[in-house]
Amino acid sequence: MADILLLADTFVPNRGGSEAYLAVLAEGLAQNGHRVTVVTPASKVTGPMPKFHPGVLIRRSRLWQRLHILGSHPNAVINRLSRLAIFPLLAARLFRKRADVVIAGHILPAGVVARFLVQANRCKASVVVTYGEELTMYRRSARMLNLMRKALQGADAVTALTNDSREELDLIYPGAAAKTFVIPPSVKVNDDHDKPDGAPAEIKAGRPNLFTLSRIVERKGMDTTIRAVAALRDEFPDIQYHIAGTGPDSSRLHELIKELQLEDCVHLHGSVPDPKLYFQTADIFCMPNRELANGEREGFGIVFLEAGLYGVPSIAGRSGGAVDAVLHDETGLLVEPDNAEAMADAIRILTLDETYRKNLGQAARAYAEQFTAERQVSKFMEIIQQLLDPAKSPR
């Protein structure tokens, strides 16, 4: 049994890939007998908090939350000072805390704080968790790049979601790949994925029936799918495309739908309480994710695995971690993210060849079922065991 300190820049009940990843990790480590203390900013999300194993203690900092908010302030001075203040805040608050292993749930700022705690002999070893998209974004700032290098240099072990990210870590800090373990996220596997007898009225039936579940931001490539739908409209008059989610790119998509006169077949549903029925009625999951000019990209794309659990093949962008989440010509298809014609071709292929589509869907389900919480946690357990046994240290 080990005492584990988990530093999370964001955590449940906030929603997102890293939040879910770290929640699974904290719960799984506690279930395996470890004592886990999570230190994270207070959340603005109202309502009941998720319940964890008794071995998980969550400490939410209102001051960290306030500094986090000020870190997005339009005033550059306030922005910079607020972000810089997080480091001494955490260092001071955690200095009295002793742990066997500190896990930095995000490379910045937690990775630098984790390095300090090990150097100050407050923790025996550290692990830095990375997700992919933040690496490329931070590399564009000399200051952030330097901080990432410090975090990676001080880490005893690093984790990445994909091999692509593992290679990028080595570009940031040569030698990082040697102590980096690829640990993909997990999906919740259950028996509730069969097709329903019927569907709500707002899910209009069509052939093909396309679906996207995501935060609506530019890098998800929904505009490429919308343009592909416009190109296929004459060939498939019943085509329907359902988009579930909210985000800053919604207004642009609304304008595009109106411009292409697709109001009757492309539907922005906003936030949906239960996306299950959308997955169950979909023929193809579409998200041709792209990398933006600022380096923002898909870290992995766990939603592709979620689609796979319903036997739905995906069409993804050949970018970022999606190439690990969707295996081309095995569990779905990969296309160039900004090529609406290629997207239309992929939709056409999967629509006309039903046998091929169903085979991909079955393979997608089998592939997704491998990504269990037990698998994710067990890999971390191996790292922790190695770190606490100097003879097996990955460094």
C-alpha cells in the first residue's frame, strides 16, 4: 500500500477527457489498496459530487480555482502573475504533505510542482501524465516549453495516451521517451449497447444516419462533415446528420448549415442528457478532427471508442491521437481532416457497402472492449511498483 498524491489542474465533476482519465485512476488505485489524496481547484459545477472509494480523499482549493480563472484574464499582466502564483501556492500548501508517489495529472503546472516535492524529499518519486494536445500548444511559447522541460526532466516516469505523443515528448525533452509509458484512456464497458426498438422524435431516421458527440470547437472538423453532407445530398436524399454538444463554434456551424440549405438534415441538438440513443441509431460516427495552427489537436479521441461499443464504425481525421483510436480499414476510416470530398467518399463507401460497415462496427466494438479501467489502472500500478523498488526504476 502506498500514499499517492494526485495533482489535477481540473477534475470531476468538470467534464472532459483528462477529468475522466484521472477519476478512473484515483478510484482504481484506491480499490487496489492505495491511499489517494487528490488536490485540485474547486469546481464551479453545481449539484451532487461524484462518489469515490473511501480510500480517495479530495481536497478542493478555492484559491487555486480563483488563480485558474484569473489565468485566462484578458490583461496580460494579470494573466501571467496569476499563473505564476499557482506554483508557490501549491508548493507551500503541499510542503507538509508526505507521499510515496506524486502523480502530476497535467504537465503544467502540476509537473513542475511534483518535481519540487521530490527534490524537497516530500515525495519519493513522481509521474507526469500527458494527453497530447497540450504538448503541441505549450511548445509554441518559449516560457511554457522551458517549464515542460523542467517537468519532464524531474519526472521519474511519464505517461502518454498514444505513441505519437510519446515521440513528441522526446522532441520536447530528449530522453523523455525512454521513461514514457503509453497508457490509453478507458471506456466503460457494459451490456447496454444494443439497438433500441425506437428512437426519440428529435432523432430523425435517415440513410445514412451520421452522428457526432463532442464539444463544438473548430478542431473537431464538424464543418468538414457538414460540407460532405451537402455533397451527398442528391445521392442520398434521406441523409441525416445529428450533432450533440455545445461550444464556441456553434454559431459558425449554424451559419454554414443555413448557407448550404441543410436545415432539414443537419441538426445541432446542443447538450443531450443521454447520448446513448444517438449512438444506438447511428450508422456512422463522424469526427474528422484536425490540428489547428496554434497546435491544438485531438489527444486521443475516447469518443471513437464509445461509438465502437455500440458497434458503430467511425470516420476520423488523420491527425493527432485519433490514429490510435480508429484503426484505418479495421475499425473505421481515416481521412484528411479538411478534405470534404474525401469525407464524402468515406461516408459513401460505408453507406453502400453494408457488410463492410457492419464488419468495421463489430471490429470497433471488440477493439473498444479492450480499453477497460482495469487495464488503465494496472499499468499505473506497474509503474508505481517499479518506482518504489529502485532496482526496477524506469529511469
